[in-house]
Amino acid sequence: MQSTATAALSSWPLDGRVIALFLLSAVIYLRGWLRGRRLLRDHNDGLRLTSFIACLFVLFIANESPLDAFDSLFLSAHMAQHLLLIMIAPPLLLLSYPLLPMLRGMPKGFVKEGLGPFLSWKPLNDFFGWLTSPIPAFLIFAASTLLWHVPFMYELALSSAAWHGVQHACFFWSGVLFWWPVIQPGPGKPRWPRWMAIPYLVLADILNTGLSVVFVFSEHLIYPSYGTVRATHFGALEDQSLAGLLMWIPGSVVYLIPAFVLVMGLFTTPRMQTISAPQRVRSLRTASRWWKRTPALRRVAQAAMLLVSIAVVADGFRGPQVAALNLAGTFPWIHWRALSMLALLAVGNLFCLACPFMFVRNAARRVFVPSLRWPHVLRNKWLAIGLIGIYLWAYEAFSLWDSPWLTAWLVTGYFVTAVLVDSLFTGASFCKYVCPVGQYHFVVSLVSPREIAVRDQAVCRSCQTYDCIRGNEKSHGCELYLFQPKKSSNLDCTFCLDCVKACPHDNVGLMAVAPAKTLLSDPYRSSIGRLSKRTDLLALVLLLVFGAFANAAGMVSPVMMWEHRWHARLGVHAMPFIVGAFIFVFAAALPAVIFFCCSLINGLEKARRLAFSLVPLGVGMWAGHLAFHESLATGVQILLLEAGLLLTLYLAWRIAGAVTQFLPWATVACLLFAAGIWIFFQPMQMRGMMH
């Protein structure tokens, strides 16, 4: 068996006809490229030539390397071939914009007399335009992909060299059709708006993911041919799962990266650039005046949430002690968490704006005027980090989600703590240094598309009153001491809008920003400092990111069975210690070890900044987990996690600045992503619901 693998490894088919075709294509393209350069130089010419040569190289590896010999031995090798033919070679070809260079590279007489009549024939041009539009291109691509993975067709390709060639040709040319609407290499004006490529690519990812799942989780061999001959001790089912993973993770990245780039482009370019500066000023001032006309908006929202909280506490203490039948068992742990996540991802930290604890605290401050300053030693996130760790542990160890009575006590304790802290200490000490929910929202809101920010720094430089932080007769200013001209990101911002109402120049508002853009640089941030200097913020981020995976993993069948086995061994009262060990290892010790190892490569300050790039992935995991509890499809959960992975990789690449600095964190992100996928496909408790 090993000799078979060795023979395959040393096998280079090297078909002379194929190599001659590759060389001829390279010569024609290069000749046309040089002619085009003499007519008109473009700064992208070098990239286009490189892309065409890279396409030929990828096709050579897919068809003429030992990979072609291994495709009959390993499904994973065959799948790697297909990835090269569908996802790598076609976009490389189209990125070279091949039509004009290839036409220029051919003999003029042949182009004019031989191809000219066809190129100028309108029905043919109309047909090609229709063929390369998104709907036909996607349908042909999907049909080719699905048809050739049907067992009968796949086995036919394995048994016949001719059909094998047809299969590969279908994959490559359907891939070219698929990528054409995305890259739009011309000639001619695109018939579809650019943003249409976003749902187009997402649909391709869904198709790819659905097919991958079949390979990864199938318990029987889909293609019997791979079970007859094995070149190593690597089992056929393991090989099949590996093939599915190869199709799944790299495939999703290939489809979603251009979708991500297009989404980021929507935040940063055309739309805002087409709006004139006076229009933007009028829009902001209109919004500011609207907030000023509704000074009671926050109090109304807080009062509404207070009524809901009272109902939760009352039902928790007096209602049926069955989580699914009690408001305390469903609203806080399922619906409120999902709604707050939706608000964070759509707008920003709206829950803090409507926080019911602040309503009671403000009422108490009318009687108890705070006079103390928060202790200097506690002006950091360590207390909140400890409380979040206790929550992650207690949630599982004492099944808080299954006890309306304990939930009612938890909500009541929250109210009491908020009143006590802010009745004694000035500022918003509870929000900034104590509240675990607030810290979670601060971190998640780093990927929000909105931020309270100034419109024009020049206006702030000319301001003499600094009402946004000092306050005036309209508003008491920012209690969290966030000076707007020096503020960056949503960290520590409770969206109270006091600075918006206090600004006499209408220069502060709820502004649109690219998600997580503020993490790309490390400026001095008002009341926070530099992220690369804040060990407590680093620990908070790592705890929430890894805690997202640990929290979700604690609800899946394999982990719960492991915990119960140890419970049976250690005794009746051991479960809190078992859960504590699990949370400590995976939410605290593991990220600490990973950060230490990465800091040896990146350096301490750079590693701290790069650790913040994991925030979108953690948010994707929290969002996907909460989507499960709202009974959304697994595909939605995976898309949320994939979006988080892409934004994390983008941030890490931009912050790192070098491949060696980027690779450690990219590896960590991909491993966490794989862990999240594994979690989503395990049997998970639908907590708070009747089973």
C-alpha cells in the first residue's frame, strides 16, 4: 500500500498536449500584454500578467502534478483538485482581464478575418451577455457542482479518463462563468449593480457549505471506489471527512472574502462620497435637533424596560418554576440576549441607552447625592472580568437558565448593586467598572456600524466651553468622561446621547462607521488610553471571545456527557468544580497560553493589538449561538461565524503588516472557527423551551 502512495507521489503525468497548450496561451497573452503596454500603460498591468501566469500554474498543478495521480486514491486529493479548478484558477484568469491581451496576441489576420465576424455578431454578443449575468451563471455553476458530485456521475469520472476530463472542464468553465459577474472583466458596461455580488457570493457559500456538510458528517462511504484501495492506514471515512473540510473552510473563505470586501466598500465609499458636505451637515443637524426635541426618550425606554424587569422578577419569584413556562426563564436568557445582539450589530449599544438599572439609580440619586470617587486601584476592568468569569461558571454550574427563582434574585441583585454603587460614587462608576453586561456590550459594539462621534474636528478645536463633557443647562455632559474629540470606538460608551444634547454646535451625533475600523489604529482614546497598553482590556476581550466558545460548548452533548462521567466518578457535589475547571481551562488558561506564545513572535504591544482582532470572531460565535436559541437555521449560524472570521482575518492582516506577524493569529482564528463549526453541528440543548 505504501508503495502505491510512493508511486503516486513520484508520478508527473506531463501530457505534452496540455503543456503545449499552456505554453501557447502564455506566449499569446504575453505578446498581447506587451502590445497593450505600448499603447497605454496601466498601474495594474503587472498584477494582470502575474494573475494570468498564476492561473496557468494552478491549472498545471491541478492536472499535471502528482495531485492528479492521488485523485483516484484519496477523495481529499480529488477535492483539492476541484478547489483549484473552481475557486482559484477561474478568478485568477478573470483578474488578468484576458480578452484584449489574447486578441492582441494573436495574428491580426486571424483576429480580423477568422474571429471578427463572430465577435461582431449581435446575437452571439447578446447570448454571451446573458450567459455571464448572475442568474444563468449561478444556475450553471450550481448544476455542474451538484451533478458531478452525484455518486453515479462521480464514479463515472473515476472509471473513465475521458469523462474525468469532461468533469474537470465543467468545473473550470462553470467556475469562469460564476466568477464573471463578481470580477466583471469586461468588455462593456456591467449590467448588474456591484452590490448584487454580495448575495450572489453568499448563496454560493451556502451551496458549498451544504455540500460540505454531507461529506463531513456522512456515516457511510459516498463513493465506494475510495473504499477498495487504500494507500495508507488513513481510513476512507476519515478521508471523506477531510475532503468535506477542505471544501468547507477554504471554500467559504474564497467566497466570503470578496463579499466582505464589497460590504466594507459600501461603508467607506460611493454612497457617502455622492452626498455633498452641506447635505451631510444638514442630515446630522436634523438628527441632533430630533434628539433634543425628545429629551424624555431615554427615560421612556428605561421605564418600559423597568416594567419588563419587574414582570420578570415577579414571575420568577411567584410564577411556575419551569423555565419554559416562566418569564424569568425565557426573556432574560433567550429573547433579551438575542434582541440586544441584534441591536448591537444593527445600530450600537441601545440596551445601555434603555437600561432599567439606570432609571432606578437616577431616582435614588435624587435622595442620595454621591460624594466619593471610585477607588483608583479599581479604575480598570478587572472587577468586571471577575464577575463575567463568575457568570460563565455559575450559568452552567447552577443552571441559572433553568431556575426562574435564581434569575429573579440575580436581576434584583443587579438593581441593588447599581443603586448602591452610584449612590456612593460620582460619575457612572457602575457602568464603567462593575457592570458585566455593559462590558459585554462595549466589546460587541466594537463591530457596530454606528458610533457617537464628532462630525468636524475643526469645530471642536475652536470650541471654548467643552459642553460635551462638562455639561450645561441642556445636559449634564458625559458621566464616563469620554471627551468627544479624543474619543475613538464604542468602548465605555453607553449611548446616553448626553454629549449630543449638550453640544452647542450640533457637532456630535450618531455617525456611520465601518465595523471594527477603530481597531486598525491605536490612538490615545479619551478615558481609555492606548489599547496596546491596557492589559485589563486585553483580558476582557480574550475572556469574552473564548468564553463565547466555552459557553456554547457547555451545552452540546459530547461536553455534557464528559462532565457527567466525571460527575459520576467524583461524587454528587462535584459538578460545580468540574464546570469551573472546564471554564477556567478554555476561557482563561487557554487564551492566556495562546497570547503568551503569540507575544513571543509579535512582541507584547503588537500582540495586544492583534488580540483585539479576535473580537469579530467572538461576536460571530455569540450571535450564532443566540441564533440557535431563536430557532434559526444552522446556515444562519454558520454565516454569522464566517462573517466574524473574515473580519477578524482582515483586521489581523491590516494590524500585523507582515505575514510572520499575521500567521499566528490567523491560525488561532481558523482553529476557533473550526471549533465553532463543530459546536454548531453537535446536538445542543434548546434551553428555556419545552422539549
